[in-house]
Amino acid sequence: MIAYIIRRMLYAIPILIGVNVLTFVLFFVVNTPDDMARMHLGMKHVTPEAVEKWKEERGYNKPLLINSDETGTAVLSNTIFYEKSVGLFAFRFGRSDEGRDIAYDISQRMWPSLAIALPVFLVGLLTNISISMLLAFFRATYIDITGVITGVVLMSISSLFYIISGQYLISKLWHLVPISGFDIGTNAIKFLILPVIIGVIGGIGSGTRWYRTIFLEEINKDYVRTARAKGLSELRVLFRHVLKNAMIPILTGVVVVIPLLFMGSLITESFFGIPGLGSYTIDAIQKQDFAIVRAMVFLGTVLYIIGLILTDISYTLVDPRIRLE
Amino acid sequence: MKFVMLWTDLLVYILCLSVFSFSMYARKREYLLAPWKQVIRSRLGAMSFIILMAYIAIGFLDSIHFREQIKSEENKAEIVYSGEVISLLDWIAEPIRLAQEKTYSAPFATHLYTKETIELEDGSQIRDYRRLEHGGAHLVEPSDRASDIARLVFIGLVKGVGIWLLFGALIVIVLASRWRCSTRKVITTIRYTQRERLPWRTIFVTFGALFIFIALTTQLGGKYHILGTDKVGQDVFYQTIKSIRTGLVIGTLTTLIMLPFAIMLGIMAGYYRGKVDDVIQYLYTTLSSIPGVLLITAAILILQVYMANNPDAFGSLTERADIRLLFLCIILGITSWTGLCRLLRGEALKLRELDYVQAATAFGVNDFVIIVRHILPNVMHIVLISVVLDFSGLVLAEAVLSYVGVGVDPSMISWGNMINSARLEMAREPVVWWPLFAAFILMFVLVLCANLFSDAVRDAFDPRLRARG
């Protein structure tokens, strides 16, 4: 299995290089550092000197890909591409346009993101699976139909609406929790309750629907009929047989997102004023700070690939027949 | 009148034309028609189909753009066109579009929502709510509002029900001549819906609701602001109707743009295997590893910079917003084709081993013909299901992207922009709730219908589900 994991990690390298080149082309070739400088300094009345100064402060004054003034390896290394891209592989993200260390910012902002994403993920998973097992237990009855229709209705509501109306009702009208903000330690709980509840409710519609299909697919299989023929009760069949066998399709969707929890949620964090990675990214987008956006793209890709590898490993845990060769 | 064709308009026409020509082609071919008949036969499928059609009709009216002629007094020979590009829908809804107030006003209000200083005739000044210029302006005494609204609602209901009954009678007569039986028999068939026939009762009820809704809004919309006005005094009902086109364009054009790539690359990867497969797999794994929102953001930021640097390349404000919408569709398409591509690759891998493909290969049929004649028709159900399933997600994504600031142009009317500004309006005291409400209701109905319709389509087209019955 170790050989398999190592091979998967090696496969990741060309993908990361691809992502890197793509973001480089998007941010530096299509949109040259001169454009960036003008954008930051204001579009009109920008002197060429100011542009040069801005570029020099951030190390954007070098050639893009090939530096013909240098000799030897410096032809390639003394360029923007080398300096801004190779460091990413060692998680050296460099400095943002404001001069802050991006890696430090990320390490600080990761925890608030996690504090909100992890409860949403766990509580959401538990609620969705419980509700969908309930629907599967009462399949083809009015309880099931009502549940499915409610699910479609919940699914059709924009997540923004959940957040705006939740903030309005619970914080503004009933004054139960603060509208937004964040604090350290246990004080954070009162800020986290609302976003977590909204996050869970927002996911119920599509979540239960997805798990219900998985359970119903399993329920129609032969081994379930055998189990019933042995005289097992329906509850026992559901929990001992169906749930266990449904783990594989469930894991496929679930494990991939675990590493991405670090990235936080763009929308939730910015609405609730939580200083996590999601709001970090949004701020960077709005300030057009490409160094941060690029670092976040790279980080997201790495975490996604880790998630894929974790998914494969988790299969071996729930299904002994699967061996990673 | 001078006809103006925007880029998205062109693609909308192409889309409508291809759907129309497909339906003409499928009319005589029972195997193509059978699953669609099944979709319409389910009650939810029929209901959501009719409502979606109503949305599409509005979106289509809003896709015919032109510039109006300005009547110039001095020089009759010279024809001058207005700089403003308007659509057929704008032209129809002109009374609502031009009924501009000063600022916020509540639904059905006769006065503004905020107090301001009014100068009286005798020169003294008081702070009060000013009368609206258009909403309820026909009332002499604002206290008559309730009875006036009741009267208009009554007239609207009568008109709506009247049109509905006429329409129903027309349908019954047409059906009687087609089925060659008496109208009485047609009515009994409609009242007791059978499974193998169309759900006529549901169809009639849906049309009834639609007609009454249209009659009521046209009756009330000209005299009042049904859903109030927004910050700059524009009618919110007009805005939310205008947003329909934006939502539909994002939901349909995105898939239209990505479809050729996804189909071609997916089938090629599965059919040729080997090196081709490796390259295509690498391509889509790389693209799908990048978090979608960030890739979209990157692309939109670049477009913004490009537009800021080349202001001359884009004509009017409308054209500029349109280019941005098109670009958003393209980039959304690039981020969302990978899923379909992966599915098609798997299916093509399976299909190429089947007997009829093997037989074709043995006969020496070339690869292109095999793909087009034998593989493509057999993966179309997957394509169709994924297109329909993606639609509602894309409409919802538009709102989120507009909030992040990388969605459609801020000058373009869309549900995303409406919800975005609602964030501040909900924090006001007293609260301004109607723009959020308006955007929410129309978006909700569209997405709900799209979800219900896609369920019906999946049930009808998925062979696994079909076999189970």
C-alpha cells in the first residue's frame, strides 16, 4: 500500500505543475505586472516611475520566463516564473502585495476556518445520514414522499437566502446571538452557533437526497433479501447490513472534502466576519492581490489531491476486498 | 427601430433553433419521443415543464434587442437611433420600466419609504412622506387605496379566469376533433386522469394559475409598484422579471458552451485509450483539482483588468455587460465540464467492447463514423441528464458569484446583484425586505421547477431506473 501511496504522490507532481503554470499564465502573462501596478495605483495619472517602483518593491520587475541578461542557470532562475512559482512547492508563499507573509497569515487564519467547517461537516453528515436512513426505513410511504419533497424545496433555496434570513431572524429580531464577529477560546462559541446551524440546514436538502438514493440502491440488493429471509428485523437489516455496505459510496463523496475544510467557506466566513481562510481569499479577490489568490489556488489543489488519496485509503478500511496495488 | 444582436442573444437563438429542429426531427421517431412522453406524463414533470416554458418565453422576449428611433423634429430625413439598447420585454413593460420614483417605496405604497422635507404652498416646510410620482398616483385620496386594489384584483381575477376558460374550451374542442369523440367525453377523460394519458387536470390547473398571475400583475403593475421600488426608485417587480434572462442564460449557455468539449474529449479518451486517454485525463484532473470559485475568480479578474485597459473595444454599457456575461458562462463551463467528461469516458470504455462496435470495427468502418453513429447516440442520455441536473446549480451559483464580486456585471440586473444589495437593506431600520423577497420568490420557483423537471427527466432517461419500472 505504501508503494501505491508513493506512486499516487508522484502522479500529483505533474498536476501541481500544470496548475501552477495555468495560474501563472492567467495572472502574469495575460495580465502583465504593468497592468497590475496600474490597477493598484489607480487607473489614471500613473507615472512610469511609480509603476517601476511598485514592481520593484514586489519583485515583479524581472522578465517573465527567460532572463537574457544573465548567464548559466540564472537565465531561468532570475525570472518571475521561477521566483514566484518554485517556492510554492516548498509552501513558501512569499509576501502579499501589502508586504505581509502569506504563509504566516494562512497558518493563523486556518483555525477559525476549521472551527466553523468541522462542526458543519460532522453535524451535517450525522443529520443527513440519520434523516435519509429514516426515509429509507419508511420508503414509499407518505413520510418518505414528504421528506423527499421537503428536500427538493430546501435544495432550491439559495444559500445566500439562508444566511441573510437567518442573520435577520435570529440575530437582529430575536437577539439570540451576535450577528457577526469572532473571538478566541470558548468565547467563540456564541459566534459559531449561527453559522454552523445555517451551514447544516443549507446542506440538508441535497445531502439527504443523495444518501437516500444510496441507501435505496443497497436495499434492493440480494443480500438484503437474504438477511430479511433469515428473519432479521428491518432495523437490524438497515443498520447492520445496508449502512455498512453503503459506506463505500458515502466515503467517495465525503473523504475528498475533509482536507478542503481547511480552506473554509468563502460565503459563510465573509457574511459572519470570521477571520478564516475563506474571508482571506475574498478580501484578496476584492483587493486584487494575486499573490494570495495564487497561494490559495495552490493550497486548494494540494488539499484536493490529498483528499483523493485519503479516499482510496479509506476504501481499504471499510471493504477488505479492496487492495491498493 | 434598429435591431441589435448581442453575443448571448446569438447563442440563445442558436439554442432555441437547435431545440426546435430536434423536436421537429423527433416528431416522427417514436424511440426518441417515448422518454419525453414519459416526462410529460408525470404530474410534476408536466407542471414544471409548463412553468419553465413560461420562464423561457420571458427570457426569449428579453433576448430580442433593438434601439428605438428618436423622433427628431428639425430634420425629418435623418433617422437617429437612441443610444440605449432595449429588449422586446422592456418595450412591452414600458409603463413599469419608466415609472421611476425617487428612492425606496414599499409594495403597493402611495408614499415614499423615507421622510423628507416638503415645501408647502404657503412656504413653510414640514418633514413627511412624499407622494409617489407613479405608484397609486391615479388616486385622489390615498386612503382609497384598499378599495382600489380590491377592485383591480377583482377585474384581474375575472380577466384571468375568463382567458383560462376560453383557453380550456379551445383545448377541449381541439382534443374532441383529434380524438374524434364528443366534447362531453373529452371532459370526462380530462377529469379522471389515467396513467398512460397526459395529466390533463394538472396541466389545466397550472395554466389557470399562470393566466391568473399574468392578468393580476398586468392589472396592478401599471398602477402600483407591486413589489415596491429599490434604492434608486426602480420598480423591483420589473427588475426581478429582467433577472430571468440572466439566470436562464447562465444555466443554459454554460452547458451549451462546455458540451462539445466534454463530449468530444470524453468519448475520445474512452474510445482510443492509451496516450490520448492519458493526455485527456491529465487535462481534466488538473482543471478539476483547482477549486472552482478560485479559477472563476482568476478569470473574471483578468477580464476586468483587460476591460479597464481597453475601454474602446467595447461599445455600449449593455454590450460590455453582455461580454462579461458570456465570459462568465465560458469560464463556468470550463470548470464544470470535467464531471461529464469523466462519465462519458467510462461509458465509452464500456461501449467500445460491445458486439456492435466490434462488428463495425471488423467491417473496417472508420473511427469517426463509429463514434458518431454508434457511440454518440448511446451516451446521449447521460449528456441530457447531466445538462438538466446542472441547470439549477448554475442558477444558484450566479447569486453566490455576484456576491463575491466576480459574477455578472454590477450594471446588469440579476438575482445575484439584487440579493447582494439586500444584505445592506436588511440591516436598515426600518427594514427593506421586498427586493430580497422578490429575487427569492422568482429564483426559488425557477430552481424548484428545474429540480422537479430534472427528476422527471432522469426517471425517464436513466435505463437503470427505467428497467426497474
